[in-house]
Amino acid sequence: MICLIALFLFYVQYVMSAVTLYPVKIGETLILDIGGDVREWTRIRSGVEEKIVPCSESVKTLCNVWIDNNSKVTGDGREQMNKNGTLIISDIKRSDSGDYFSNDELERVHYTADGQIWKLAKSRISIVPTD
Ligand SMILES: *[C@@H]1O[C@H](CO)[C@@H](O)[C@H](O)[C@H]1NC(C)=O
Ligand SMILES: *[C@@H]1O[C@H](CO)[C@@H](O)[C@H](O)[C@H]1NC(C)=O
């Protein structure tokens, strides 16, 4: 059994760093949509992680706004996360620069004819505000 699992792991190959550079003009509205399974977005700016979740019947506070890992509000009201998983940031500023992703995004697994399995890393979107 353990041998089988080891064999299986051996054939799984990860394709790392699916980072997409996404230039956005300062002042424009950014809409990120990576599918309806997304319940939470994360962004990392200068090493600091923030999260946002939509408001719902059960979540009425600390929702629809960026919060840090101490549940401190760090957003400024330009952000909006919808129940369908879309993240909208209006009036993009230079300070929005960072990596955006969701841990809810389904892993994409590909099987090849010779029995190998490729797992594509979850997408990371690197937002680059431009003039
Ligand atoms: C929260 O963020 C701070 C600053 O980015 C970091 O030093 C700390 O380790 C983080 N704590 C947790 C629980 O992730
Ligand atoms: C997601 O929800 C927002 C707000 O309700 C809506 O404006 C947008 O069109 C929806 N997007 C999709 C892809 O369903």
C-alpha cells in the first residue's frame, strides 16, 4: 500500500508559479473572476497578507473589506467581494500593487496519455498599477 502511494506521488508533477502579470491603469476598476467556488480572496502586498470575504446572512461584520491576519480592517472602501466570487476594486491606486489569489480555487489536474499527472498551481495574479 505504502509502495503504491509512493509510486503515485512520484508521477505527480507540479507546475509551479502560475503568476500572471496584470497591468491595470491607475484610476480604473479592476474585476477579478476565477470562478464561482471562491469564498475568500487573499492578497499579499509587500509581504503582508490580507483577506476579504463577501457579506452574507451568517457573516455580517468584517466582510466586504480587506482585513489583516489580526482581523484589523486595512481596506479603504474601494473593494467589494460578491457572493459569486468576483472581486472588484474601483479607482485602482499604486498601493493596490501585489499578488492576488484564492485558496478556494480548484486545483487543475491534467492526465497525460502515458499516465503522468500534472497539477497546475493555483493562479496568482500580480496586479501592476500603471500610469
Ligand atoms: C501576521 O502578520 C504579521 C505581519 O505580516 C506576521 O509577522 C505574523 O507572523 C502574522 N501572523 C500570523 C498568525 O500569520
Ligand atoms: C457577480 O455579482 C455581481 C454583483 O451582484 C454582479 O454585478 C456580477 O455581474 C456577477 N458576475 C458574474 C460573473 O456572475
